[in-house]
Amino acid sequence: MSAKDHNLMKVIVIASIIIVLSIILAGTSVYIIAEKEVVNKLKSKDLVRIAESVASKVDGRLQRAKESSLMLAKDPELINWLADGEKDEKLRGHVIEKLNNLATGFDYSNGFIASKATGNYWIENGQASKVLSEGNATDQWFYKTLASKQQVTLNLDYNEVRQDTFVFVNVLVGKTDAPVGVAGIGLSLKELATNFADYKYGAKSNLWLIDNSGKIYLSDDISKVGTMVSSLVPEQLVQQMLGQFNQTDSNGQQPVVLDYMDSEGQKMDLISFPLKSTDWKLLFQMRRSDSVSFLDTIKINTGIASLLCILAMIFMFYFVTRNLANPYNRALELNRKLEQAVQERTKQISEQKQKLTDSIDYAKRIQDSILPSREEIEGVLQDHFVLWEPRDVVGGDFYWMKQTNDGYLLAIGDCTGHGVPGALMTMISISILNRIAETAETMDPASILQSMNRLIKETLHREHGDLMSDDGLDIGLCFIRGDQLTFAGAKTSLYMKNDQELTVIKGDRKSIGSVRTNNQFNFANAELTVSTGASFYMTTDGYLDQNGGVKNVSFGKQKLIEMIEQFHGKPLGEQEALFRSRLVDYMGDEPQRDDITLLGFKIS
């Protein structure tokens, strides 16, 4: 071997050793960092996300039960009937019908009304099933609720015979300081307990719902229901978690993530997640080894990949050093060709992007032209605002107005999809709306929605469509004549706020044009007499579903109601800026998820 070859081999050996050591060091460092980050992500995000997902299901059911019970308890007919000692048979029929509709129309177990004056306990079948007595221990819930002065209270009850957990929502009827009775509903959480199994991660994970004493009321393992969580988790951790029930900050109760060693010497992770709708907590427990087991595979694959990389790099290093002539010039030539190819491709992409942008801009001009102008709306509604924010340049939301001989129609809609597909659906929907409004004999919102449902299906040939690709339209439609307003909605609500109260008029739970909505489905009208100074609001779900805030959850209907209560006294022109800025502040750095439309108006 010549001196030149000998020196070259030394360079190759030294370079190979440096490469081997670098790859080993890099692989080890990457694995250690990855393991640390995986555990941090598990404790700070994954556990929180799982618990938050389950908690939102429980909270959603409880919140809907609260809203339903409050609607029943605030009913003037119920208040008058109980205040009169349940003597009016006509009122009794109306009240029992509403109770029966509430109990059977949703997935509730039962509904009830308890009278303070007579002690009668009415149930949804119209019978007074018993008379409550202060001397009866099983009736103490009623007297405690009356004495609590709290408008809404929740009670958990585990029924061993049914092997089911029930939540009872108790709402004071009448004034909270002088109630005339208690009304509410009971709902079963058995379905949620079944769903708990879907969130199990590995063989050793568990989900429990506990109260502030540590008693388990809900679990995927029925044998755990009714036991104390301290029998399953170290007492010290239980006390630390339960201590959080009485410790809140400006953001309310916060999730608590802990870890400990179980009796088998395995590391366990545990999160205590508070529910928004009550003071109960959701516990999620999982074994650390189950959640990070993929790291063992990564370790093996990293070792194999490192070895193959070392061998390949050594071979290539030797090959390049020994056989390629003038590698620097070759690299320059290759770089020149690559730059030329990149420039040509960049030019093509730029031209395609410009064509696409021009097409979308033209689509926006078309969509803007079919929406009513500000002058058209102001000709009918002097005090109003429209907050219309497509997620993309064009979108699937729209607002619409049509004057008739004796009044005018006003609507907002949310078509399936956004961007160009959504915009095409808005054009179809507005065209059909105009067609119906021009030919209809009477301006009846419910009949108009039924006609829209049929015509959209015919237009899109969706009489027998695929449920997996079922598109539709959510819409709220008002017909206003003088001081009378008629409203019908398809998965859209109307909010009415006057000086006394805020009323939510819910639309039907069916979408227009959906395969699930039968052509003969009859939408319901709500007739309202408009009081002086009353404000009305309609919104698509893009405003309510926008995520953000500290916990990165949806904005929600409750925050919208709070803003209406807060801002309704201001001119609607100022309210637009307030509603917009409040949503922008809530979004923070989160992107807009959907098209957003919010319409507010007063009737002169």
C-alpha cells in the first residue's frame, strides 16, 4: 500500500470513528429527550385531553338537563298553578303536558313537580304519586332544596337494584327566596358508563366519577360503583385531590395530575378533572408503561437505523473518496440543475396559485352580490348589525331578507362545508328561498322551510342519499309583520331579550335537505308579540363552536347569552364591535374553525 493510500485509509478510519460516535451520541440523546417529552406530553396534554373529552360529555348532558329544568320551572302557568294550590284543572292539563313532553321528548328518565303548598309530588303521567312529608327521611331532599335558596341543585343517586347512577336536577319554582315548589328531571348516566370503556388505554386504565367525599358514582367496572376511591388509590393522593374541591383560583378548579407506584411496583399516572356543571370530579388512571410502551419499539428501531446508517455512511464515504473525480465541480453542477428545476416549478406553482386566487375572488364577488346590501336591510331595519366572517374568502354562511306585501322575511343560514363548496350551497339555498318567497301564498316560515327541504333534495338529487356524505342546511327564518314575529328554525335558535328576561326560542332538530329529514316533516312556528325595545339575535354554529380561552374549548351558548344580557341596552351598531372583539379576544392565537354569522336586530 502506497503512502498516499495509507494516509487516505487513516482519514477514512478517523472519519468513520467520528461518524459512529456522533450517531451513537445523537441517537442516545434523542431517545432520552423523546422519553422526557413523551412523559411531559402525557401528563400535560394527553391525560388532560382524554379527561376533558369525557368531562365534556358529562357536562353536556348535565347542562342540557339544567336548561330543560329551568325552562320548565320558569313557566308562568306552572308558577300560577302551584301558587293556587293546584286547583285549576285547565292549568293542570297544560303543566302536565309540558312535563310529559320534557320527560319523554329527550333521553331523561323522569320528570317531576313538587308543590310546597300541598306537598303533592306530580310525575309525567299526570298523577300525584305521593304526598311529601317532613317526617319522611326520603323526602328531605325537597325541604333541603326549598331551604337552600339556590335556584338549581344537583343530586347524585346510585340505584343498586338497577345498577345505574341517576342525576336529579332540582330547580326552585318561582322566586328563590319564596319558592312555590320544586320542579326538575332525572337522567340516567348508564350510557356514559358504557362509553367509559371506549376511553380505556391499556389493561390497567380506569375512569371514575366521584363526589367531594371520594365516593365513586360512575365507572366502566360496575363493581367499583358505590365504593370509595381511597380503596383503589393511595390515601395521600386521595386527600390531595379532594382538597382541590375547596381551592379555586380566578379560573375555577383546575385539573390535578399526579403519579405514584402501585402495589406491583408499576408507575401509575392519575388526573383529577373538575366538571364545569357541578362540583364532582372525573378521575382517569392509567399505567405509565402502557402509555409509553412504543418507546421500546423506538429504542430498537433507533438502534437498527443507527447501525444501518453507520454502515451506509462508511461505505458512501469510502466510495466517494476513492472513486468520484472532482466532486466539488459535480456538486456545483448538480446544484445549478436543482436551482433551475426549482425556479421552473416555482413559476408553475405561482401561476396556478394566481389562477386559483382570481377564481376565488370572482366567486366572492358573486356571493357578495346575492347577499342583501346594507342599504336594503336599513330600508327595513334601521337598528341592526350583521357580523359575517367566512373562514376562507367565501363560505357556507349567508344572511337573507325579502320584503313582501304585508311584512318582510329575515333569515340566516349555515350550509354544510365552507370555502367554494359552501359558497355554491349558499347560492342554491338563496335561489330557492327567493323562488318560494315569490310564489308562496302565505309567508309562513314553517311552510317555507318544508318547501326548502323538498326543493333542495330535488335540486341535489338526494331523495335517497348516502348518510355518510349527507349535506344539509341549518337556518333560522323570521316573518315580521307590525309587532308580530313568527319564527321557525332548522337546528337554529332565536334569542329574544327585553328589559325583563332573555328567551331562547329553539328551532327543530332537523336540517334542511338532509336525507334524515323526511319530505313531509312539519317544522314548527313560534308566534311572538314584539315588546318595545326588544332585541333579537340569530347565529350560526361557527360563533358558538369557535375554540379558544385558557382551556381551548368551544365559546359556547352560555357565553353568548351572557354577552346578550350585558350588551342589549347599547345601540346595535355598537354591539357588533363588542361581539366581534369579545370573540377575537377569546380566540387568541387559535385559527377560525368555521364560517361565522351573527345577526342582531330590533323591530321599529
